[in-house]
Amino acid sequence: MPVSQISLLVLLGLVVVIAAVIALAVLRHAPRSRAADLLGRGAFEEARTTAGDQPADRLAAATAARHLLDLDTAARLLDAVLAEDPGDGEALLERGLVEAYAGRHAAAADLLRRAAAARADLAESITLHHAWLELRQGRERQARRRFEEVEASLESKLRADLAGDPLFAEWFLQAALLWRASGDEERAAWAWREGLAAAPESQLAEALGGQGPLAALHASGLSHRSAPGNH
């Protein structure tokens, strides 16, 4: 290869490296969404009232509102995001969960399918939510089949990486319900306690396990959360 071509390749390589360094510097110093920061700390009440004009702000505030069971606020914020970008996979996922907690199961399933089509990288969480949605409708066999698709990898993440993270408290809670439905009380109780401990401000557990046959599991988790040394 001629020296001139080698020099050109070296120059191009340097340009790529420099561009990558600049891009990383820009990302590191880019202004972050305050609502997203609050959400990540589990400060849901404050995050809910900190929605700005950017989609990331609205999405974070909507997620916080859903954790507080303020479904109307969550729906309004998410609809604003989707009005600007109907294919926003995260917004579709959140909107589907709003519908699920509101008891509109068919709409929830449709939104989760649209989210999966838009964001293949969210497949694991969407499959978990779909399994929980099936369980919520009393379809235990379908729920179990869906959950088995992600159960092993999900449990690995929950145990190794996600404990104590408010953003993933819902994963623990929904997995707990699915394990309990399959008769695995030990893993169910563990996941439920972890979910409660990860996000003390969240009210999702009240909607998920505060009544009916799940009351005992809910009471057990609340007792563990309020015990000395578990705050």
C-alpha cells in the first residue's frame, strides 16, 4: 500500500478517535433531566412535580406519577410525549403500564406490543410486564409461559445488579407475584421484600398485593421494611 494511503488511513483513524472523545465529553457535560435524577433516587413525589418541557422530563415525571398511582397525571404526560413521537418505545411501555394499573388490559397489551416493536432492547422488561398482565387477568398458564422466557436471566440481574435500585423496584414486585403464582413462596417473599425496600415512596405494592390472596405476602414485606435496620 502506498505511503500516502497509509497516511490517509492513519489520519482518518485519528479523526474518528478525536470525534469519539469529543462526543463522550459532550455527553458527560450535557445537562441532565432533574426529574430523571429524582426518579433514579426514588424521590417520586418530587419527580412527579418536576416535569419540564423535554420528553425525558415528562417521561420521568410520568413514571414517578405512576409509582404514586396518579394515573391521570402519568397518562397526560405520556400522551404529550407520544404526540411528539408516536414511536417512543419507553413512552409506549409506560403508557401500557398505566393502562394495566387502570384495569384496561386490552389497551395495555396493545401498547406493550407496540413498545416491543419499537424497542427490541426492552424485550426482557416488556416480557415480564406482559407475564404480569396475563396473571392480573387470571391467565396463570399464559403468565407462566411468558415468565419462563426471561425468568433465569431476570433473576440473575435482580440478584446481582438491581437490588436497592428504585428504577427496578417494580421488576421485583411483579416477579414476586409470578413466583408466588407458581408456588415458589421463598423467591416470591425475597423479591417482594427487595421491591419494597428499593422504593419506599412507591405505592405500586398497594395496588399489586394489598388485597385478596396476596395480602399475606404484602403484610410480610411491609413488616420487613418497617423493622429496625431495614430502612
